[in-house]
Amino acid sequence: MAKKEAAPYKIYLTENELPTSWYNLRADMKTKPAPFLHPGTLKPLKFEEMQPIFCDELIKQELDNDTPYIPIPEPIMDFYKMYRPSPLVHAEFLEKLLDTPAKIYYKFEGNNTSGSHKLNSAIAQAYYAKQQGLKGVTTETGAGQWGTALSMACSYFDLDCKVFMVKVSYEQKPFRREVMRTYGANVTPSPSMETEVGRRINAEHPGTTGSLGCAISEAVEVAVGTPGYRYVLGSVLNQVLLHQSVIGLETKAACDKYGIEPDIIIGCAGGGSNLGGLIAPFMGEKLRGEKDYRFIAVEPASCPSFTRGKYVYDFADTGKVCPMAKMYTLGHDFIPSANHAGGLRYHGMSPVLSELYDEGLMEARSYEQTAVFDAAVKFARVEGILPAPESAHAIKGAIDEAIRCRETGEERTIIFGLTGTGYFDLVAYQKYNDGQMSDYIPTDEDLEKGFASIPNIGL
Ligand SMILES: *Cc1c(COP(=O)(O)O)cnc(C)c1O
């Protein structure tokens, strides 16, 4: 075999090296992720039962556990060309700082206006909604990245976009809100008085600043109750992991092109979409027995779904209007403590990743937020990019592995997902810079309160 060219600092694939299909990891899983259940009948949800909520083609993708490759439609490929490929960067300066024999690479998904990987799925979901002749979509957004991505995608395909934004973010992140409005989205703070569930939650918890789970309930209620609308979700679902596989496929192609052989692949985990997408083709190799890798999910110590959650059926949302999913969960009533500023605050986790973790095919760890911001600042100062706090969890994970390599002399190759930029997270950075960021690790009693909300259905 011809010796491969040495990799440049920043690896960009050419346009004709881009993946033309998404990869569906479920096709290679021996035990498939558990199906979503109808909360009334406790039976697996059927296509027809999902139709009032989701677009038809997306339901097909959600339920398809068998087709390994699904072609990316031409209009989505066209949109991807505007900001893909994303670079795989050799973090030489971080390696030097850490004085490590490890090789560190990161896949950077922050090179688009929305500032994160979420656009990869937003554009796909908007496309299928348009194909179906719908008028618009509804969704929730927490920190705002998903809402921003979806508003860009909807404006591209001329769809209405209604976003319920968690109230605390709506107030703390006015600039995210303005990006969404600039792309034509309608943004409502949640809980609102526009929906039944919002009015109920406001009555039960006066002055509440909201939660993702609650915003989801509101968005679903509006989608189901408005003709020509459907609901779309930016993480957790199988279809979202499918669309995000474009991250992993590009990473794999770049590695193959330059003979890079990763040993450890690390990603932050909120609902699991970027991690699921990044690891997909590599995990596929592991599942087929072709290669072995270590996969590490990194989550906040204040929202430890994998490391301290339970693998059971739970509601996907606080208002219990959504189907139930079997996943690692802290309980749908769990809300991270008020001082938590680092994102990744969803109570549950992707059913695909939950199953892989439960089978021991993936590891997970959690970090406190001050340690995560320490890592973010180290990284920003040597590699130049100001990372999103979410992404900084993966940075912290990679730094710790690289330090371990320094101590043991192992020359491992580490790849981590740098999911986005932190320009809209400056309130969190300000807290950190002012020395006012604190850590709070929930006690077992705190977690018990969330666990108590998990429905006991014996599954
Ligand atoms: C939403 C988001 C995440 C977490 O979501 P996943 O579905 O777990 O990937 C991570 N990083 C950034 C920048 C995000 O916007």
C-alpha cells in the first residue's frame, strides 16, 4: 500500500469525498434500542399513532432498525455544501501544552451561523416536513442552539417555525432569540400561557423559569392541535442520531485518507445526538467485530443521566404528553440545580446510546462545571476556538485521557467532538471569569425526587 500523505493541521475533505448516505447504526446492533411506548396502552407505538406528532418520512426513519445506509436527498446535500465538510483538526498546540505522547484530533461542528452540529438534523427534518406539504413545525429550545438551527433550516425551505424557549434562556440569551427571529421564527418563552400544559405548569409552579421537558410538552401540544404542523426534536430520537452520522462518516473518511487510527473517541452527551453521530461508523466496526475502540460519553456532574441514572421507561417530557422511551434517565421531573451553567441538562438519553452503554460497549464519566470551564479556557487559549460549554465536557475528557497517556507513556490517538462555539454562552464565561461559578453535585436524596417521577410500569 502506498504510504499515505502526512495529515495537515486541518483536514478538509473535498466535495466529492463527502458522504452521500447517512449510516443507521441500529442495523448493526444485535439488541435493538427499545421501542417507544404509547403511554396509555404501554404497547410499542405504531406508525399511525405517531403521525399526528411527527412527519411521515421521519417516522419511517425512527422505526427503521434494519436499513444500514439511507441516501441523503439532493436538496439536503446542497445545503450541507454551505458548511460541510467540517474540519478534523489535529490539536498540535493542545498536545504541546499537555506534553503528551497522545495524538489528539477534534471534529469541529461550530462553523455555521447556528454555531453547532444541530443544523445537520434541522435541515433534514425541515426538508421532510416540506416534502409532506406541511405549513410549519414546532419545537423547544433550551440553550438556543437547536432553535437557531431549526429557524435557519425552516427559512431555507420556507416553513413556519414556532419555538418554545425555556424561560431562563429566553431572558439570559436575548441574542440567540434575535438570531431566531432574524431567520423568521416565532419565539415564545416557556412555560407560556398559550398552551394548556403551560398554564398548568405555571399554576403549579408560580415563577418557574422552565425546563426543556416542559417546553417539549408545549411544542407537542401546539403541533398536534394545529392543522399542517408537526413537532420536531433536536436530539435523543433515533432519526436525529441517523442524520448526525454525517459527523462520524466524515471523520472516518478523513482518518482513512491520512491513515489516522483512533483508539479513543470522546463526546459530550446531552441527549446523545452528536456523540451518537460521531461514533456511529466506528461503533459499527466494533459491533461487527472488525475493530475495537474505546468510546467515552462525558456529562455534567449536575445532570448525570448515564453515570447515576436508571435504565427504565420514562416520559420524554415533564408534561407527559410524549411517548415513553426506555433510556438512562434521572426522571422526567428532574431539573439540574440553578447554578448549573454548562448545558446538557436533559433528564434522559438517546435509547440507542442507552442500550450500547448498558451492554458495556461505551463508557461514561461526569465532571463538575468549574473543571469543564478550566478545560474550555485552556483549549481556547492554545487552539483559538472559544468552545461551547457543552463541547468543553468533551475537551475535559480528552485532556484527562491525554494526561493519563503522559503518565503511562501510551501513544494513543484520541478524537473528540467539538460540537460548537460559545459566543452565546458569555454569561456562563462571565461567571467563571468572576470566580462566581460553583459546583453542585446532586445528593442521592436530590436524585430520589427525580426517580420518584418515573412511572412504574414494570419494564
Ligand atoms: C445541543 C448541544 C449539545 C448536546 O446535545 P447532544 O444531542 O447530546 O449532542 C452539545 N453541544 C452543543 C454545542 C449543542 O448545541
